[in-house]
Amino acid sequence: MKRLWNLLISLEVGLVLLALVCIVMGAGSFGLSGDVATALNSMPLFVWLREFSLATTWWLWLTIVLLALLALNTLCCSADTVFQRFSSNAILAWLPPQLIHAGFLLIVLAHLQSALWGFKGAIEIPEGAGFQLPDGAAVQVARVGAIFSPMGGDRPLGYKALLVTQETAGQGGVTISPNHPWFSNGYGVYIKHAEPGQPPVALLEVHREPGAAMAMAGAVLFTIGNLLLLHTRSRSREFMLESDEA
């Protein structure tokens, strides 16, 4: 049992798992092309895994297994440190790695949450038409426009669309552009393209990322942990230099 625990908390095992994740993802992604690659970017991960055969998706299934083992290794390492090496006098020594571990675990859980319960969809819709969000909310595309360069040319500089819903009708609707989507009940509506015409047509994407808040929290913890670790290592180096000079 002790040998198993030592294996679970081993840094070397964690590094091997991380290297295997990189190798497997590299091998799988370089072999991905065509409609299969396009589909991977247009739907939640587990929907994509169900849609295609194991011969196509093997590398992502293996990546999920390796990431689960890496998360277990991270969790065990943190538990071992907290329960056996905790010291309030050395909090700056043990806290940064735990924050980094916690941030990593939250990011992994966030991606798992979005992969299981997320939503991705695209629709081409003409000006004046409407569509429904997956939660049943009705959205009308009241106006579609493209911004062109004053120097002329056919390539637009940007796109925009005016969306009118029950909750935004009193404000005259809401205008979305590539960097300014509209969010409603966890769903984000993005404009990806617009084509002039009679009427003009917009390409919209609807996303739902339930793990976004958790991923942000994980990223914050991961960043704080790294900054604290850098500060601690810097202070230790200064102390050693002062000791050598003395």
C-alpha cells in the first residue's frame, strides 16, 4: 500500500504523464484534418467523441485517461503535503505549489464540465428573421451590417448585427460584433461573418460554456501560485547570497 501511495505522489510519475499527454495529443492532432477536424471545433468534446469511431477518436480518449491520472497524481501530492508537511511557520514554502495544483485541477474540471454539458451551434440567418436559443428564448435579427474600409475594396473590416429579444426590446435591442457577443442565461451569441445582399445574411454561433467561471478561478489560482513561488524562490536566493557574503 505504501509503494502504491509513493507512486501516486511521485513527481517523476507526474512528469511522465504530462509528457505522454503532449505526445498523444500531438500525434492525434497532426493526423486530424477535413470534416472531422471542423466538427471537433464546432461541438462539445463528448458529443464529438460519440459521433465518430474509435479509430478516429482514440487519441482523445487516451488523453482523457492520462489527464485523469495526472489529476489524481496532483491531488495526492497536495494531500500528502497538506497532511504531513503542514507548518504555519512555513506557509509561504508550501502554499504556492498547492495553489498551482488547485488551479490545475479546477481548469481540468472546468473543461470536463463544458465537454459534458456545453453547447455549440451555428446558424446562417437573413436580416429580419429569427431563431430560438436552446432554452427556448426567441431572438430576432433585426439588422445585419458589415463595416468596409473607407479606402474601398470588398473585404469588410468587421461585422455587426442588431438582436431583439423579449428582455432587450425595451432598449431597442442589442448590437453584437466579433469582440462584443451577447449573453443570455449562460448562452453567448457571436457574429462570425456577414454577407451583403437583399437581405444581408449573418453567420451566428451560439455557445454555452458552463465551466467558464471555474476555468477563470483555476487560472487565477494558478497565476497567484506561480507568482508566490517566484517571490519565495527570489527571497530564498537573496537570503543565500547574504549568508555567503556574511
